[in-house]
Amino acid sequence: MAQALAAGGRRIDLAGLDRPIGLLCAKSLDLPPDQGRAMRVVLIALLQELDALSGAVRDLPDGPASPG
């Protein structure tokens, strides 16, 4: 949804994603090895989506929305 909003020129606020994403990564380290390997694929896909979203937001005329 955020990607569609950014593609439509709408400003979105990505502030606050660091903490839950960091927690998700940290918790994935506690998984059994087979589940951790499966989670790695999911986390890489999430990283690629977030990188694309960050680029779309950065390319908006006014830049990213400011927090708050």
C-alpha cells in the first residue's frame, strides 16, 4: 500500500520502522536453523521492498514526510 501511495505522489512517513524491523531481525536469530534459513529469504525480500519504497519516497518532489 505504501508503495502505491508513493507511486501516486503521496507523502508517507517511514519513521518508526527501525525498531520493529530490528526486533524482527533479532528474533529471527533465535529460530532453529531450518526456520532461520527460511526466515532469511523473507527478510531479504522485505529489505528489497523497503529499499524500493525508500527510493520512491526519496524521489517525491518534496522528499519524505517529516516525522511528527
